[in-house]
Amino acid sequence: MHDLHWTIPVARWSSWPAFAAAAPDVGFIEPMVRRRLSTLSRVALKVAHDCAADRSSVRTVFASRHGELRRTTDILRNISAAEPVSPTAFSLSVLNAMSGVFGIARGDRSAASAISAGPETLGYALLEAYAQYAAQPGTAVLLVYADEPADPAYGTIEDEVQGGAIAILLNSESATGHLVCSQRASVDADHAQQAEPRATSAALEAAGKAADKAAGRTEPVTRFATQSQALLHCLDTGKSAVWQRAGTFWQWEWHDRAA
């Protein structure tokens, strides 16, 4: 694995917590469609609208590890019970359902993509959004990440998501700051994984400290259980944050100006 480093110009960002007491406002979606949306789609559309409401068109990258898996699971249960499956439920169960609803509601025919990459989904979505923006920096790109834990029927999920939603609008013309992203491999973490298929948190922490020392960092960097928690910490506080698993470290840093 090669080390990757890239810098994202952040014009605007928004988030929605996993366990919010209030329901997200998605009044820009027509009532008939709004009634059929899951909670996951609602939070994704809410943060997306926060960042792009003033734009007539915007390229979008929607990302989710599980997507509408809970809706899909309900469909499978209906099939198992020999019950009819709603065509609407099926059409809203696909990974790109959120991006489709968003584009239709806005009347926006701009390019849209959907990404799922396991526990590293958010990190690779940031890379995809950056690649699209770098290819055509004259137009903004909207990154939207939304996820929720899988149905308990699937048992224990390794590196399970926390849930919630994050949206970031990439645009250098109105950037309020820059998010510096990096992904790197760790030989120490690789050794920990080889010694124990599911490396303990203590082993990974030790590998992280060794990597910090090798990189010349004297101040400790806060590590988080999920990528979304790490990214939100960086955006909220302006402080560096790391998410790690055996063999891989993802780090986010905030800068008022481009690095």
C-alpha cells in the first residue's frame, strides 16, 4: 500500500448526530416522497441540503457502508414469509437511492456517484470527492456520508459504524479552511495483525505510537473507533484525529490555509 496525501478545500460542512432527539427537516422534498424516506435517507438529505441549497447544480458523492440495508432486510423477510414486496421499497433500498432522490428533488442532472468500502468508506469517499474536484476544479463537489448500524440479524460487525451523517462542500473559491487527509500503511500494525487476526486495541495503540514517533510527532493524536467520529472531531475542534485498523492509518488535519 502506498501512502496517500491530499488537501480538500472546505467551503461548508454539516453533520447530524446518530441519536438526535429531533427529526431532520427535509421540507424541500415533496410530501409524497418524504413519507417514504427512511431515517437514514432523511439525515443524508438534510446535511446535503444544508451545504448545497444555494446552488442550482452540484456534483455529488454519496457514501455509506451499509446503505439502506435495514430496508433491504425487511424486503428479504417479506420474501421469506411469502408476502408481497413493495416496488417503492425496493427502489429506495439501493445504495444510490439517496443521490437519486436528492437530484430529482433539486431538478439537478449533475453527475452523482455512490460508494461503499467497508469500515473505510468515509476515507475513500473523501478521496473520490477530491479526485473529482481536482479533475474539474471550476465546479464544486458535494460529499455526503450517512450510515447506521446493521440489523442485529447480521450478528457482530467488525469495526461497526456509529451512525449519523456528514456533508462537505468542496470549493476553493469560498473555502473557509482546508482538510488535509492522509492514508498510510504501518509495518508495526501489519505485524500485530499477523500475530493476531483481530488485533487488540492495545496492539494497535502501540503501533500507532510507534508510527507517531517515526513521523516525528511529539504531541499525541486522538484516535477514534470510527472514521466519522475522527473526521467530526477534526472539523469541530480543528485538531488532528486518527482512525486506525491493523495495517492502515487514516489521519485528518485542519488548516486555515492550504498546506
